[in-house]
Amino acid sequence: MSTPIEKNIVSLLEQGDERALDLLYEYYGDSLYGVILQVTSNEELAQDALQETFIKVWKNGKKYDSSKAKLFTWLYRIAKNTAIDKLRSFKNRFEKEVQIDKSDVYILPTASLNQDVMDLKEHVARLEDKYQIVLKALFFEGMTQQEASEELDIPLGTIKSRLKIGLRELKKVYVPKI
């Protein structure tokens, strides 16, 4: 059976009244934060997930059906799923970051590098604009290829091609001919 507070919150949610968010936060914020923190074990992620939870509750407030679940149960499920999604997203992003200090892919003996041509930005600036834009986004701004594609409004395949060609042109400068 619903309490008068729950009925009031549900009614305000159905009406799209922002006071519902204040009441939700006041009555359920701490409990939901505790649930989320238990899943994420990270205060910053938990705070973000709590905010996303309230946004989802606000957007889907009219869909709440008291015959299917109590209000707290509904909020709990949204909070827990949001926390799990947030944690997965964080872990995926962390695992995809290049760990240069743990990689030997780019370790070249310094004797093989032409020390007279070490000014990378200067050499990138000599490339055609279309290659410069991609290399700057990926290497100087730290974007992923997908992010560069979206930000620059260039198809992902084109980003990859321009990266390959741009690196090939830079290789002519940096790797001495034997």
C-alpha cells in the first residue's frame, strides 16, 4: 500500500511537476545513492549515476505503474541499472585507453630517429589540411577515431584512411632510409 507521500510524488510525476524531483531527492536520494555506491564503489561515478537516475525517473515518470511495483522498487531498479551501465561504461573507456607505459609497440631505438626532425607539430602542419585535421584530433586532442568521426562529421572509414596516409607521410620524415 502506498503512503501519502508516495501518492503525492507519483501524482506530481504524472503531471510533469518539478516538485516531484525535490520530493524524490528528499525521500529517496540517500537510499538510492547508497545502492549506486555499492555497485560502483566510486563516489564520482555514484554521483553521476544518481543524477542520471533522477533524469530517467523524470523522463519516465508517466510510465510508472503502481500495480506492478512499489515506488521505491521502481526507483531502485532504475538506480541499480543506471549504476551498472555507468560502471560498464567507465571500465570500457578505461580499458580502451592506450597504456603507452605498458606497451612496447612504439618503442624505437633513439639512434634510428632523425634528431633534426623531432618537431612533430611542425611536420604535421606541412601535411594537407585533411590529414592535419585528423592527426590533430587523434593525437593532440586525444579523441578516439569514433569521436573524431562524430566531431569532424567525417565517416569513420575516411578518418582511418586519412590517419594511415598522414602517418605514412610523417614516417618519411622520421624514419631514416637505410
